[in-house]
Amino acid sequence: MIDVSKHDCHIFRTNTGTVEMKRGGYFRAGPPSGFPDLTGFKDSNGKIFFIEVKKRTGRAREDQIQFHYMLSNHNIIHGIARSPEDALKIIDEELVGYGF
């Protein structure tokens, strides 16, 4: 995330979580299921991008794949980054669906 933030763009980490309520039940905070880990925009042209961060052998969950289909249908820059270099490639080349 630090490498990307130094690369002429703004980037934000998406936090999610579940909280147990005092009166019982749970409250789920955050964006919809499958939403990528990082969201940002390019300073050069204002285009938004979404990055799903995975380890070298990590695989996308079904909800992440469904979110990928939605982003692809709208030609939105997004992909799976397994390294800072992957993230910069997705952003610089404005790739749609890299790594899925």
C-alpha cells in the first residue's frame, strides 16, 4: 500500500468486521461481501481502481469473483495483487481483471 501511495495516486484500505451486540446478535460493518481490500484513484486522470491483496498462493473467494464480474462488466480497473509490483501494474496499465 505504501508503494502505491507514493505513485501518483490516492489509496485507501477497506476495513470490515463483525461486532457482537450486547442484546444479542451480530452487526456486520463495512462494504458488501467480496469488496476488494484497497480502493483508490489515479491523480493523472481520476480513474478509480480496486485491488484485492493475496499471498502468492491465495485464491479469490466466490464472493470476490462475483464482485470481479461486476467490475469487469463496467470496465473498472481492478485485479489481484500478489506483490507491490502487481498493484502498480494494475494501476499503470489500467488493467481490468488482472489475476482473476
